Amino acid sequence: MDKGRLRSFLVLLPIIAVLIALSWPAAAPAKGLSPHEEELARRIRFDRSVVLMVKEAGPEQVRRLIGYNNDGYQLLADGITVTVVQERVGGALSALRRRLAARGYQVFLVDENESTGTATIGVLRSADQYDILRVMQTKGAEYDVKNEDVIAKLKSWGNRSAFRISGAGYDWVEIEFLKLPADVKTFAQEAGDFCPNAADDEAGGLEGLVRELRRTRRLSLWWD
């Protein structure tokens, strides 16, 4: 390249750099925490970076988790929630579990709203997944099934086949098996005895429950 061309190239170089920068897609601005979220993290002693991770899962601000007492009255729990698009809740749950499990947090489904197409994810700071059931006071009040009964039953199942508690509310719980019980039909019968709704006619009976367990590795229990 002769000196004239080199000089022209050097003159044009800054202009070319500006044009490239302007044409490059702008990165989405990073989310920060609002003053309310900062105060929430401080009050419930959540790591600020954890609250930020949870916030990034959905379009709305992080809120405090609502749990229940033994009588079914709502109360503020030491946890947080975020609302996500319902069709993306599975991916959001999986991603948050991967990032937070090793840091001592439990991630679970709190609620799904078909009418709005949204779902609520809850996060607790605990190494014990059964704290999810304690905070939500999961029970079958109409069936005389106490919260401690639900915890004891699930622990007995967990001793035989590992699972995670994937979601819970005041009168329901869902678990995901990492490995199905050796005898799925016998287990389904036991689950149906403990929670009749799980194996009633609307759910397809016992055979329907067996098929669902084998297909999804999930068990939903609800007492309404």
C-alpha cells in the first residue's frame, strides 16, 4: 500500500469504527434492584445477587412470599416470589434450581393462573426441601391430613425413591421423581390411599395415575 492510500485509510478508520459501533445490536440494559427489593433482601437476609437472579427470570419486580399458618391464614414468609409467563415456567424453574441449589435455596412453583397466562415461582433460603411444606402449611384439612402427616408421608417415599418437591400450596403438593419407585402400581395405590383425588375417576383412576407417573415422573397430590 502506497503512502497516499495508507493516509486515506487512516483518516477513514475512526469513521468506520463509529459506523460499526452504531450498527451493532445494543445489549439489553442489566436489571437492577429497586429500593423496595433492596429492602426486602435486607429484611429477610437474602443474598442480593440471589434476588437479582430471581428478578431476571420474569418481567415484574420481586415480591415477598406469602405462606400460611396452621389455621390457613396468610402470613409474610422469609422468601421471595417472581411472576413469569406460564409457558416458560418450566425452563425458569430449572434454570433457577441449577443456579441456586448449591447456594442453599429451594425453588418451587407457588401458583399458576390460566386466565392471565402467568405462574408464580417461590424461593426459600433453606437446605431442607421440606421447609417448602412447612412454610406453605400444606395439608388436607377436609381429609384430616395434617401438615406433619404430609411431611412424614413424603419423607417415607423419599427414603425409597429420590424426588424433589417441585411445587406446593396450602392444599396441594407436586413432586418430581429422580428415580421412579420400583413397583409403580403399588406406589400409586399408596398415593391414592393417602390422597384420594390423585386416583379418582376424574384423574383416570389407579391405572391413569400409573400411566401419568411413568410418563412424567411427577405426582400431584391435592385435597380440595
